[in-house]
Amino acid sequence: MSYFVYILQTKNAEKKVTYTGYTNNLKKRLLLHNNGKGAKFTRGRFWKIIYKKKFLNKTEAMKYENEIKKKRSLKLSLIKKYS
């Protein structure tokens, strides 16, 4: 089963807000976020995917997600490159 690490960005806000996560079903996860059923932080906002990376297993996806969350410079470079 494949897993994805993704970065979301708000669609319609003056100040762009981002969220990083992982999932095995990217389309379903985005729908959950946009319908207020995703992570608590994402509720009440509309999101678009600005970055995704595919992994062959959950462990590797979780490690990369954690790396993005810990290294702000990595996250900012990915946002700049892909948004």
C-alpha cells in the first residue's frame, strides 16, 4: 500500500496557512479536511494540495512528515517551490 506526505494551503485567505500530514488515500483525506472532518486545525477552512510525495510504506511517510514539521526551512522551501 502506498502512502503520501502532503502539504495543504488555504484557498481563500489573505494570510496563507499550511498544514502537513500523511495518508494512504489523498483524495479522501482532502475531502475530509474540506468538510470539517479532518484534523482539528484544518476545520473551518478550505484547502488545496500544494505538495505531495509518495512512499511505499507508512513508516517512511511518517518519518518524512516529521522531518518537514521539525525543519521549518524544509517546509518553507517546499512551499515556495510548489505553490
